[in-house]
Amino acid sequence: MPQWNIDEVRAAFPALAIRDDGRPRIYFDAPAGSQVPSRVLERMREAIIDSCANDGGAFRTSQGSDRLMNASLDGVAAFLGAARDEVLFGLNTTSLLFHFARLIARDWQPGDEIVLTRMDHDGNVAPWLTAAEERDVQVRWLDFDPESFEYRYDTLCDLIGPKTRFVACNHASNILGTINDVARIVAAAKSVGAVTMVDGVQSAPHIPIDVKAIGCDLFACSAYKFFGPHMGVLYLDPALRERLKPLKVRPSSWEMPWRFAPGTPSFEGQAGTLGAIEHLAWLGSAFGGAADEAPLRTRIVAGLTAATAHEAGLMRVALEGFASIPGLKVYGITGPNRLAARVPTFSFSLPGREAGAVAQALADRNIFAWSGNFYAWEAAARLGLGEGGVTRIGLAHYNSADEVRTFIAAIGEIAAGA
């Protein structure tokens, strides 16, 4: 198995070479939006320059759009472990879910119930809350343990029953980093015939996704979180697909991938998403032991597996550093033997330091981090974080251990008032 070469990986990302007044940029803002490799730019250029036309035409540029669109759908299908006619594109995950909430809730009746969670990004909460209010449907909540930072799976049998029509949950938390046992939640929902939705925005950049193993009806993620452009992608189970009436103009095709497209898609966004997936496949060939001629799915899984191993090393460095700073509190799983239970997203607080001020002090050192609740509205309230929230960093496979050590040194200085 080839060894991970962080210099070679970083060379694939043009933004990592940028300096500001001679200082390197340390991008620890990946949970909100990752950097993009050159393959993304190349694919987007191909769409905008070589194939700048709508699809379905007889002429060369339109045929180029057709080719790129089909290749992008094949790429997303391989990425999610699905078939081409089971995936579609949208503006982003939140937009997709607001759109599909309208479709899915059409047959909800007063007295029906849906189950949401206290851990989700509001993008997987507000669409369903809105639909529930419109249809006079009761909302029930799956809580998480504020000590273990994991779902209360023991309550599923009480929450999900014969009145349950829909269950939504997240694969990984954007504030806690927890990787959740979504297959268990989906199975409980399926046992009563409920429709299931899994938000994979935070898991997709870090671990291989297999929607068939999860068993959900819908799975959504955003390309700009897994090293691509601002696009959303959605897996839609064929059985549910046939039950949904699209919101669209009348002349538009009812075949996939146009069936749920309300208008002309972003071909350059689709192409850029393909570029991001091709980057992950390159990781699989370069560092994951996959042959260059192996199926795309095989190379993607190998690439993400190799990236996960690298990220586990980064998490160990971060957690050791956090433990060395008096009073620093991490909101999430911190056991060194439980790294497989989380993604490398860390929310933390420093005693006597406002989260926004910590983020600003890091920015002054050219270390890019976020503060707030990150739209994890329910989780922040459950943890009693207050208006300022927490400071958050998110690591990616393009980050280095030296960058993590630089960050830990900076946090130590900030904690000491330097």
C-alpha cells in the first residue's frame, strides 16, 4: 500500500499555495466549505468553455453538455453507491430538502407524526417543521446525550410507531462531529413504513457512503463540502420516486435526471462535482492501493479510506493538544480509541473567551475557523451554548499535522491572553 504523501495531496489544491504577507493560510473551515482541487476547475472550464450550451441539442456544444451531465451522474452514483437514475442535482442540500418536503408531505394527514432530531443542521429540520405545520402533523424529537454526544437510540421504540410517516436524521453532526448509526434509525422507521431522510453533508467528505447499506429513501449531501463547487446532490429511492409528483414546468421530461429538475441545471456545477469525485478516486489510486483501471466506486472507497486514516492521525494530534490547554472544553467524542465514531470536526470553548473573539484571534494568525451555532440550532440549545456559541475547526485530508500543531500553539497563546 503506498504511503500517504501530504505534499503531493496539497499540491492538488491551488488555494493551499496562497500566502498573505508571506504567511501561509491554514484552512480549518472545511465543515462550512472545503477547498477545491485542480480537477474541479478543469472540469468546470470544460463545461463553460468547451460545452457552453443547454442539453438535448444536435450540435457539438450541446452534445458536450449531455456527455458531461451523464458522466457527472455516473460519478455521483458511484460516490453514493447508487444507480444513475437514483441520483439528482440541486442548488444545495437545504434547497433540495425544502423542495422535497413539499412533495413528500402532500399526503400527510392531521394526526400523523414525524420524527426529527436535536442534533441536525436546521437544513434537515426547518423544511420538515414547515411541512408539518402546514399539514397539521405532530413533530416528535430524537434527543442526544449531552455527555456522550450520541443519539438516544434507546428511545426509538417510543418515538416511532404506527402514526409515524417520516423520520429525518444526520449521518454526522456539523457541531459535534459524531458519526451516527443511521442504519439503525432507518431500520426502526422502515419497520412502520415511514419515509426516511439522511443528511450526509458532514459525513460525505470523510467516509465512504453506501446508501443501499443505510437503507434510506433519501440521502443528501453538498459538493462544496466534499471538495467541489456549490451544488447539492440527492439519492432518491426508486419506489419513493414513483410516488412523488414533481413541481416543474409541464413540457419538461418526467424521465430521470430531469424528472425533479424545476429548470435548467448548472452544467458547470455538475461537471465540477465530477471533478471532486475524480479527485477522491485519484486518492484511491495514488494512496489507497486501488488500480488505475479499477471501477470508479472502488477507487472512491479506497481514496476515502486512505483519507480517513490520515485524518485519524490529525485528530490524535488535535486531541492531545486540546488536553494540554487548561479549561478548554471540547463538545464531542474525545476518546483516542473512538476516533472511528467521529469526523474531524471539533467545537470547543475557552474559559473567559467569547467564541467569536477566539475565531478572530485565529484569523489574525491566518488560521481560518468559525464561531457560532453553525445552524445546528437544536443542538446548540440542547447544550446551552448561548448566543455566542462555540469556536469550530474542521480538518480535511489536505491538512497537515504541522498545521494542527500551529493551531494548538495559537490556541495556547489565546488561552493565556497573548
